[in-house]
Amino acid sequence: MKPRLLAGYVLILAGFALILMLGYGVIEPFGSIAEADDMAGLLTAAAPSLLLPFAIFLVGLWLVKGARRK
């Protein structure tokens, strides 16, 4: 297995695990979500916490899919 492919799979698993841990409340999101009084405020406060694992997941997908093209 090539290093790029291995790194891609590790990043996919890490992103998925972070999203699950955020969902189950194992880790706390960044920012002050408790102060949000409407849905837009909640999404604005939770965006960094949700986008970071999603970005890690997407980079992993890019590494895996890019490694197969020749």
C-alpha cells in the first residue's frame, strides 16, 4: 500500500471518528453554542467544530481517489 493511500484512509477514519465524537458529545465543540438563541446563531457557533472534521474527511477522500488515477 502506497503512503498516499494509507494517509488517505487514516484521514478518512480520523474525520469520521471526530464527527462521531462530536455527535455523541465525547468532545465539546469550539465556541459558545449555549449562547445561540436561533438556528443561524447555532450554525455560526458550531461551524468551526463541524467543518474541521469534514475538511479532514474530504482531504482523505481526495488522497484516496487521486491515488487511483493514472
